[in-house]
Amino acid sequence: MQLHDGLLGSLQDNSLPEITSRLSEAKVNMEATAVLLVSISPVSTRVGILCCDDINADSEKESLIMPKHAQLLLSMTEVSATLPGSDFEWPKALINCANQNVIVGGIKDFQGNIIGAVLIVLRCHQLTSQQKHYASIARQQIELGLQYKLIQHPFTDKLAEKIQLLNEIGRISHVGGWELDLHASLVSWTRETYLLFGVTPGRDITVERALANFPQASREKIAKAMKASRKSMSTFALEVEYINAEGYRRWLKMTGTPQTDTTHSHQEKVYRIYGSVQDITEHKRLSDTQHNYTEYLSTILDSMADALVTIDVDGTVITANNSVEHVLGYDADELIGQDIGILVPKVESQNTKEHLETFMKGDRKTTKASLEHHFVSHKNGGLIPVDISLSSFHFDMQKRIVVVFRDMSVRKQLADQVYQAAYYDSITQLPNTKLFDKALKGVIRKAGVTYADIYCAQIAIDNISQYKQAFGQPTADYVMRILASRLTRTFSKPFAIFRGAEDNFYLLYEDIITEEDKDAQKTIDAVRRQFTDEVCSDITLHNSPHKIYAVVTICQLKGMKANVSKVRHMLEEGYKQLSRDNVNTPVVFHSASSVGYDRYNFIRQSLGAAVSNHELFIQLQPQYESDGSMVCAEALVRWQHPQLGLITPAEFIPIAEESDAIVEIGQWVMNECGKLLYECNKSGLRTRLSINISAKHMARADFTEKMLAVIAHWNVPKGSLTIELREAVLIGSFALVRNSMKELADKGVSFSIDHFGSGNLNLSYLRDLCIKEVKLDRHFIDEEDKIGAQSPLLNSIFDIAKIFELRTVAEGIENTTQFNDAIKRGCHVFQGYFLDKPLNVTDWRAKLPVKQHAGG
């Protein structure tokens, strides 16, 4: 989402009585102190007040400081939660707003760009549902009214035309523009500058980010030039090294012009510097090679290991170094006086001769060329793969050409092997994810410049693991090869196929898609049918047909809003969503959306401060015995985000698992449960608490030490704390957790297996580890409730529990039938919404009997 100023600001001189009326109506409905409409600036936190409610009309055309985090929320949520008024800097007429609370809502144009905001100032901290409703309606009414005004405004078309013209000029000339606001310390770039430095167009640029692409020496040179320019108020131009988007050092020409203003003391002061940037690397290289070229050629002739000859414009060999005999088989004296054509084999003669003739006829004083992957004739009649380098110079007023032949026989073979191993899948021979990322980046760059769409898809073969288990890895590899062959046969240029993870493929449309290109859109529209009919049809194995189950996640979005990580995230999240929905049809299509990407990044960045900002809290879901007595409670972590509201664990826990944030959250939950058990024990309340621990946390070397520290600090009674672990933790990290579990069990900590029976059951850990309890996956409870008969698998699980003398907990009990069936089965403990929903700490403690004893 980008911030734009200008269109909305251009309306401030017009009469907007209907907007003022809407603001006044919102003020009355929400009992607000003030309701304002402001115009957003992309380079400054200072915003202009366009309209106010009737009471605060004196503040129109004033300005205020709107903090960055408030501007960020405009693209994250329709109407924000309350923000402290003290975060804003108010004009004198609204200074009382600093002691109140503010909610903000973004105003967008028809392209979805943020152009303004509605600010509602309230005395209250928490909004009622009615206030939220009024705020949402007011924002939408104002947005629609302004969009209608902007459509009619002549400035809209003129501004769009000028911006498009400037961008097109910059694109053709490869010249970017920049501007530095010295007062706000903010930098603005044109689109070509963003592309030059490999930054997504539209992102806010600070001074630090603008200098990030320059080495230290270049930074110092730029800073010195800026300082001199401000002091002398004169234009500067300099050449400096910079690092481009691919990480290579290149040369840049940079100009700057200061812009001044007259202060109150009638002195000229620079408040802005603007200029241009242009890549001059090739020009710089050519200039360097011209220096003392005769001496350079002489040195090469004496020291180079590659075969080197000099020829005149007619192609006659003038000189040759000694390496020609090793590379080409000819003695140096044999070649001198011969036509260079004797080295060009007949199979390559036309192509190579054209290159040589074009180069020899060139009229530039100094020029270079490279002919890669060519072949030359050896004296013995064989062909040698070579790279040919050509460069020309003038000696005694006559043009001479240096031809270097580099033998690539061994290098080519090794390079091919390394390249194949690095960039191609060994099973299907398809290019891998590295080449997919590179190709996707190139398409995004082209689409971003031309305002076009990109298109790609991820094909996940859902049942490939079943083939592996049933027939072995060779058969699974054979299936993937067949599918790769079908994909390449079905989707030809401009489509490209790539191999992803173990069961994934990627499909990329390597051209850009514009609204006018109807043929491209027809090709894209046909993709779904081709997947179903030609790619995912049945496959024959061992003389029997077998179905292919695939999830195809499709991503089509504007290139200017895309980057590689965003597209990959959209494809992965789309697949995960369908996996959670457990769709069981042969081919499932899902169109990925970018709506959740900004929210995902915002949540990931906020996770690090969730504990320190006291945003987490726990709820407790009671567990009961059949007689209705509460014996334990499962601690469930919740997150109340100050701006996004309540975020469910299903959303933030997987994000936390991607980093060490899950460890910090787990440690916080352990400490909170220890503190709660201490308080209950002190009040004469005896109970047990159950905590879920992630695999990443349990496998840490310091887990046991920190867990014991919590138990010692809060004097947690033995038998009152249970750790729930997934089967995957025990099976995948058996050796890592065995000693930790034994040490904790000696201190009275119990262990339970969560979702028992849903993974690869391995009875060795039941025998060797300190397991006291198993929790049956709710899938078994639901399945038995649906079919109305006993499940053989569930019978086996109960038999295992009896053999190992394990306490069984039935979770997910949602009705009387499930509860009664679980009792008949012999379950010891029950959990679910039918018995009790998750409770806050106060309500949970109120249900504890004073002298309740902990269960075993």
C-alpha cells in the first residue's frame, strides 16, 4: 500500500460542505471531541487538515504531526483501535486533544492508494460496538464522497499524465531522480532509482536506507559533496562506487542541486537538495582499458597462458604468442601470415566469421567483444570449445585486433556439472527453486516498470508420500518424472516449469500480462483445464491406474506490488489453507491473495515485543472426570494486540515457530503457570495445570535448567504440572528429550502426549520415557460420532493405553453422545466445549473447590 499526496490536497481550496456535514454527524453519533479529515504526505509525518466538524472549523488549513505507527495502521485495518492523543502534535486550537484518545481510518482512491485519513478524537479509551459501527460508516461515506470529487477534478488526469511521462523518460534514459528533505531527513526516489538499487517501488526511504547501497568510501564522498553544496549553495557532480540489486560493485554518476529559502533574518538557507543518478559502469570500464593500451597488449603477449594472436582488418595474423601451440596445435611461426579463417571450423564458419567481420569493420577506436561457447579447429582436425575475446587498438595509424582463445574443455565440463547440480533437480532434470526465484525476479522487474501483471502457480502433489510408502522411493521418483514430462509437454513458452520442494512444482508465465493482451489472458484462463485434463490425469503403475491428487495455488498480481518473498509466501499460505480445510478431490485450485501478507509481516515484527509489552495472557480450559469434578486445566496462550485486537493462536503460533519467538512465549507461559499454581497453593486451592511445549523449545539445551528454575522460584508442588508434547517431538527428537524428561520427572513434572494416534505411532517411547497420560486426537471422537460405530483404530489405542497404564484424556467433547461414548470407552478425563469453554483466570479460580486434591 502506498501513500500519495497531491490529489486530495488539491481539493482544499474547494467548498466541501457535504464532507463537513459528514464529519459533524460522526462527531454527534460518537460523542467525539473532534472529527478531522487530513491529507497524507508520503515523505513527512506532518499532515494538513482539510476539513473539520462545525465546532472545530477554525482548525481547517492548519497542520498536525501524525506519528509513523499511526500512518502504518491506515493500510493494516479499516478503523484502528484507540491511540494515545499524546502521540500526535496538535495545532493550538486542538491542544486539548493531546489528553484524549484517537482512532484513525484510511481514505483511499480508486487504485487502493492511501491519500488521506479520518481522525476521530474521543474521551473514552475503549470503543463500544455502536461507536465502531458509526466510525466505519463515517469513514466509508467520506471516502466515497472524496472519490467522487477526485474523479471530477481536472488535476487527476493531468497529474497522472505527468507522472507517467516522467517515469517513461527515466526508463528510456536509465536516469533516476532523487530528493532530500533536510528538515524531515527523508528521501524521495523516482521509479528508475528504486529499480537501480533493487528496492520495491513505493517504499519509504530514509537517509540510512538511501546510503545502504554505497560502500563506506562512497558515503564519505557523498557526505562531503552535500556539505560543500549546502555551504556554497552550488550544484555538485561526482562519480562513486555503489552496490546494485545483484550485489555487484558498479559506478554511478550523481548530481545534486540545492534549493534555498529566505529565513526571518533575510538569509538564504538550503532546505532541499535534488538531483539525478545514472549507472556509468560500462563507460568507466572502457575509459580504464584505453590507458596505455600498447603496453597492456605487450604484457599480455608475454604472460598469458591462453592462445593470443593479433590480426589486421583483413584477418591476417600479425603476431602470435607461444601458447597457440599448446591450445591450437600450431607453432607461432606457422600462424603468422595466415588468414584467421583457418581456425574457424566449417560447422561454425558462418556464425563465427560474421562476428569477426563485424568486429573488424567497426570504426570505433577502442572496442571489445566476447564470443562465448564457440568452437575452433585444432591442427589435428579436432574441435576445441573456446571463449573468444576480441579487442582493438591503433598502432602507427593502423587498426589491430587482439584475439584471445581460451580453452574451455575441462572448465566447460566442470562448469556444466556444477551448474547442473546447483540449479537443476537431479530427479526430473527441471530447473530448481533457485532458478525459479531468479526468473520470477526478472518478470517482476519487467512488470513493475510497465504496470503489468505477473502470473505463477505452485503445484503440490498431495499423495506422493503415499506412493513412497506403498511402492518405495524409486516409484515416487518415477511419478515425479512422469508429472514433470506432462508439465513441460503441456505448458510451452512463454510458460516455464520448475521443481520445488519434494512434492512441488512451479509454473511461471515468463511474459508480462497487460489488460490489452487478450491472447495472454486466454492462455492463462486455459491453465486450469489443462492441469485437470492433461497433467493430473490417472497414472499407470504396475498395470493399474492410480489417481494424482494435487493442490494448485495460483498467484496473479501487479508487478509493482510484488517481490519474490511475497509471492512465495502467498503460494505457501494458499497451500497450507487448503491442507487445513482437508479438501479431498483430485485437483483443487486456489487463487492466492496478497491481503494477508502485510498482516503476516506486521504480526511477525510485533511478536518480539509481545511478551515485554505485556500483551499475552492465558486462559484455562478445565478437564473433568466423569463425576463432574475438575482435576486439571490446559493453559492456552492468547494475544491481545494493541492495534490488531485479539489474534488467535492458530495465526500467531505458526509464525512464532519460524523464529525464537516461540521459545520466549513458551518460557513466559511456563512462568505464568508456575505463578498461578503458587497463588492457588497459597490460597488452599489444589489443582493441576497442563502446558503445551513446542518441539523447538523442548530441544534447546537450556530447557530443563529454565524449567527447574521456574519450579524452584514458585515452589510448584509435585504432581501439579504436566507438559504436553506432540508425538512428532518424541519421535523426531527421542535422544534429545529423553534425559530432559527423566530429570524433570524426578522433580514431579508429568508428561502427556497430545494428539495421540494422529502421527506415526512408535511404542518404544511409551516404554522408555516418563509418559503418564495420552490425549486422544479429537479427530477420533468426531469420526466415531459421525459413523455411529466403534472405530477399530480407537480400540487399539485404548488397548495400548491399558497395557502401559496410561491415563486417557478425551478432548474435543462437544455433545452428550460423545461424552457418553468416551465414558463407555473407559476414558479417565474429559475436555471440550460441552463441559466448559476456556476461562479467564478469575472465572477458573472461582470453580476450584478449596480442598481439591490433585489427580495422579
